[in-house]
Amino acid sequence: MTTIGKLVRDAWVFELIEETETCEGWNLAGIDALLQKVNAEWDKYGCMVSYLPPELRERHQRIHDVAIQNAKKAGWSGEHETNDEDE
């Protein structure tokens, strides 16, 4: 559940890259260019999943649900991402 992993999944959601593309071996410039495209897409929807049209929302749910399931199977709990919320 890395930042680049989320970027790749969001790029899949917006169909900026094929769902088979992992961006493995990409250089920083390529990742940054993809980030700019993904951010431009999110800006159209106020960066809110709930504002996505049904087709995109369903794709987002499917892609991210699979990623969360796989991460949990690998031992991820999500605590690292939320451990500062009590402060």
C-alpha cells in the first residue's frame, strides 16, 4: 500500500494505463508525469470518490478492494497510515 502503488491503481481507475501495467522500471520523470495526469483527473471530481461517476466509482472500488485484500493477506493492517489520527 505504497504511495506509488496507489498512484498506479488510480491511473488504472482513470484508464491512463492498462491494468496490467505496474510501472516497474519506470524512471522518476515517468512516475511524475503519471502523477500529474492522475491529479488532473481527481481534480475534476474534487478529489472525492463519492463524486466519481458510477462507472469510475465501481472501477475504483473493485481495484482498491483487491489491493486491500492482497495487502491484508501479506500482513498489512493500515495502522501505519492512521497512527497520527489521535494527535
